[in-house]
Amino acid sequence: MMDSLRTAANSVVLKIIFGIIIVSFILTGVSSYLIGGNNTYAAKVNSQEIGRSQFENAVASERNRMQQQLGDRFSELAANENYMKTLRQQVLNRLIDEALLDQYAKHLGLAISDQQVKQAIFQTQAFQSNGKFDNDRFNGIVSQMGMTADQYAQALRNQLETQQLINAIVGTDFMLPGETEQLATLVSQQRIVREATINVDALAAKQQVSDQEISSYYEQHKNEFVSPEQFRVSYIKLDAAAMQETASDSDIQSYYDQHQEQFTQPERVRYSVIQTKTEADAKAVLDALSKGADFAALAKEKSADIISAKNGGDMGWLEASTTPDELKNAGLKEKGQLSGVITSSVGFLVARLDDVQPAKEKPLAEVRDDIAAKVKQEKALDAYYALQQKVSDAASNDNESLAGAEQVAGMKAVETGWFGRDSLPSELNFKPVADAIFNGGLVGENGAPGSNSDIITVDGDRAFVLRISEHKAEAVKPLADVKAQVTDIVKHTKAEQQAKLDADKLLAELNAGKGDEAMKAAGLSFGPATTLSRTGQDPLSQTAFSLPLPQKDKPVYGVGSDMQGNVVLVSLDGVKDGTMPEAQKKAMVAGITQNNAQIAFEAMMSNLRKDAKIKLGDIVTQQQ
């Protein structure tokens, strides 16, 4: 890596970040990513490994993003094994593409300087407080991402290099001014038409249909006249949040006594440091400080630690678990006290003790309300799980009804109205509940009530027990029930056919120059001229712009339909150029060039994938 990132990697600040990350990983049970463990890779891309931990971290990040975006809905999706396999595959494909882009950028000699990386970090709003870069905020966010500052800087460098490559591709497509004007003229073109409408509904009212035609249509389209499967459900809902519990003084005192670590702020210490590459430099710094030099100003000027230097050497508040041994052993006891020259693994340090916050125990009175809420919640959960077990036993023991479960739960079961698979009542709209209702296991024979379900738990400490009280299987409706509907459909179908035949005959007469007499005999005439634009999405606009250009004083005729389904004769009388505002013209050009650039980018990615040697690791193939 380049000089500044080498310097940052040897920073005492980053040692602290490593300490925080390791402690937090141990506490959350994932220290195996840092300490030993399986080194199996997720994939090899042209010999470049995508590590297992990198892959799993990316999957976790995508899960968190989807959870924030979809909320409770994601819990339903996450329960689907195939969905999660697809998500993992998408994440791996993205990492492979990123590796290919990174390799190609390096092949082209694209590079991002250390200064560009630093500027990108300093300008990231997420790392700022009050519009200025905040080192503590930066360290905290990067730590939450499961990365060191050096790893983050390298990832950012790769991202900027990839973006540089993408920008290079996007910037290669353009349109000449003449092409732009021609396209704008074509897109904004307008067509002048007259219309003559054959009303299909009016024709349908005059149609005669036989019983044979009705019966034949019904037999050929039975699947269009199906009554969907229907359910009625009785259910009991248990909700931990609805459990009303109390917290006595003794309960609160007991919780406070048993969880003292939660109410104690450990001792915290604040240091400022100046890091140098040589012992002579450190002695020079110490000499300048002894002569009254300002520590913060000297740190910004002399410190080799680019992160702490920006903050005048300030390291922020540290607890014992995150304080480097070099500082612990520096013998600093008094505020403002300077150390001597400290030899460390990252060079040489001069440190100053800025402040000490002694360990502080919060008094019971200060945390009483919080403890009371926690005690009530724990007691409510205990009561909820106990009641859940009792209701489950009662529903199993009396499988012919929910009466026993009602008695134990102390509430009456709720009865739903009729609903189908696509109209599950909102209060039951949870995937585990829907699965229990629709998988067939609770349905009785011939529409009779079935058996009680097991306890069904859903997110939010809620649970259901239910039974299908009534069921109607999917069935074709008898002809007698849908005869009027079928009759209308057959009449309308015959009317459409007649209208199209009549229109085609009239079109032939119009093209032969005999249109006036034919139109008069059909009781039709063309209406006033209207102007249609190419951007119109209605069927008549599409018909008008599909016709060839008319000659002077010689219309071109066609047949189309309108939004109501009527058949329409169209007379295209003229074409005129439209105008396109400059802003719209620029947007059109931008859209076309962006689309072309996207096509070029996809082609490039396709070639990179085709030429690459990609091997999936065991951790991936085992999960496919």
C-alpha cells in the first residue's frame, strides 16, 4: 500500500480500533473470524480469493439492509430457504463482479491516490459532526461494519477505482448534434387524423345467441368460471405485550443487585499522543513540549498518526479493555502529565494524560423506572410462555373444538368471515399462520371442521392456536349460475367479429376510392380532425403512427381500436413536425447515452466473466 495508508496501518489509533473490534466480536460470538478458524474461501476469481468471512459479512450486511427496508416482511422471506439461497447467491455474484472490475481497473492502470481516499473519508457526511470530520464517529462506524480503518480505506480505494472505470465507460457514448436534431424531430412528430367509430356495445345488444353457443362457450372456458377455495377460521391470539404485570419494590431491588454491571460506568481515561518514526524525533517533540509548545498544534504538525493528528492528538475516551498496554504502562497519574518517550510496535510515542473519569455506579433511584419496565417485561414473557404451554396442551387434549383452549386462555376465540388464499385477514397475515391454514393439514373432510393447530409463534412474542371452522374447495360454477354472464360474453365476442369484418370491408372501399358511399350506407362518417403525438399510449395513437406517410391531399386509411374496445377506422390526413424543449431534448439524449453505456458495461462484464477462471469454495457449494 502507499505511504499514508502504511502510516495509518501503523497507527496507535488503529490498535485501539482493533482492540474494540476484537472485544465486540468475542462478546457477540464471532471471534472465530479473527482468531483461527476455517480459512475456506467462498470463491476464487482468477486466483484472487473472496474470503469466507468477507462473504458472510457481505451476506449479513445485505440481510440488515433488507430488514431495514422491508421490516416484518423480511422475517417471512427469511424463513424461505430458497429465498435465502438466492440472496446468498446474489451477494456472491456481486462480490465476484467487484473482484473482476477491480482486476480490470488495475489491468488498465487506473489508480486512486492516497489523497483521494483521505478526501473521500473526510467528505463522507456519515463521518461528520456539525459539518466537520469526527474521528470518534469514524472509528465507531467502521468498527460497527466489522472492519479496521485500513480495511475500510482499501475497500473505499477499490470502490473509487471501480467507479472510475464505470465513469470511463459511461463517458464513451455520445450523440452528434445532427443526430440529436433528427431524433428530436422524429420523436416530437404529430399526426393529424379523423376517426369513425363502430360501437361494439351497440352491436352486441343486437346479437342473437343460441343455447348451443352458450353451452359450447361455457364448456370451452370452464376455468374462467371457478369459485376459489374459501376458508373460515376460529383462532385465539396470545400476545406478551398484552400481559399486564407489576414490579414490586423487592423485584426491582433484586434485579438491581443481580445486574450491577449494567449500572456501573467503568473508569475511562483520555489521552493525547504524538507518534513519530524515530526516537530522536520523539525526544525533539518532548523537548519542545517542555519549553511550552502547544501539544495539539505540535500533534497536527509532527504526528505520523494521520487520524489522531487531525484532532490534535486526542484519542477520545478509552476504557481499560481498549487502552493499549503502552499507554497503560506509561505511568501517567495526574491530569496534564506528560510521558517520556514510549517505544511501541508502531514507532515512538509521546503521550499526555488529559482526563480521568472514575468508575461510577448509578444509584437505584436513577434507574428505578428502567428496571421496573424490564422486570414487568420479563414477568410478562414468563407468563406468556406459561400460558402458551397451557393453551397448547388444552388445544391438543380437546381436538374437536377450541373450548378448552378458550377456558385456559381466558378469552373467546375470534371467528373470521370467508376468505381466500389471496385475501387472508390482516390479523392473521403471518407466513407461519398462512402456511398452517393453506397447507391442507387442518381441513376436515367434505367441508367439515378439521383439527386444532399446534401453537404457531410469530415475531413480536405473539402466538396463535386456530382451527378451520368451515372450508369450501375450489369448484367450477354451474352453467345455471353464470348463464347471463356467458351470454353477454358470447354476444360481445360476435359483435367484435362483426365490427372487424365491417371495418375491413369499409377499409377496402376507402382504398378503392368508393369510401363515401360505403360509409354512408354503414351509417358512419369521419369526425373532426385531431392531432396525435408519438408519445400517446392509447391504441389509436399507436395505430396512427404505424401507418405510412400520406401524400398531399390523399389520406391513408387504417383500422384500430379505442380505449373502450370499439373498432375504429382511422384517416391519416397529414403529418407535421413538433417541437421539443431543450430540457426535454437533453434528457432524451442523456437517457439514450446512458442506455447505450449500460449495454456496453453489461457486454464488458459478460466478457470478463467469460474469460475469468472462477472457482467456488466448499462453503458455497455445500449450501447450493
